Amino acid sequence: MDIQEIISRTGGTLVVDNPGAAITRAYASDLLSDVMGHCGDESVLITIQNHLNALAVCTLAGIEAVVICHGRPVPDDMKAAAEREGVAIITTPLSQFAASVALSSLEPSSR
């Protein structure tokens, strides 16, 4: 799945692009230690966490994109880090549950 398909399925807005992303898994969590332990490479993270620490976890875990739910705004420092690290950010008005359902065809992470 690519970034454009994620945007389409979630009714999202692209904040930061990662045009080379090849996303094969989705993971929904707000607990960043859980994300580090269970989300993996080629993943999209579905979360409400809209801060720099969430982006740092994405970088450590090899996450290609993050979907921030409930239309939460993305701070400038998070945008800058995402651009620097090559992580896409998409915002959606959907809840985490609805965004997870929209992206449910992605294989769940087995990590």
C-alpha cells in the first residue's frame, strides 16, 4: 500500500510525504514502548500521539508513515523531524478504531 491509498482510505490529509514508502503492515497504539516492541519495518502507525517523541519512535522502529487520528494538529517540530527522517504524516478525522478498520487489509505486525 502506498501513501495515497492510505490517504484515500482514511479520508486523510497529507502533512509530510514519504513517496518511496512501501507499507505492508499497520499497527494502532498510543503507548510508545508498545509501538517500539511490536510495530515494525514497512508499517503505518495509527495513533493520537502528535508530538516529537512519537516521531522518534517511528524512526527507531522503521515505521514508514504515521496516521494521526481525530484531526489532531501536527506541531512544526514534528513536521520538521518527519521531513528529515523520511516518515510520512497523515492526519484523519477518523477515530483510531475507524482508521484501523479502514486499513485492516494490511497484514498485522507479527513482531
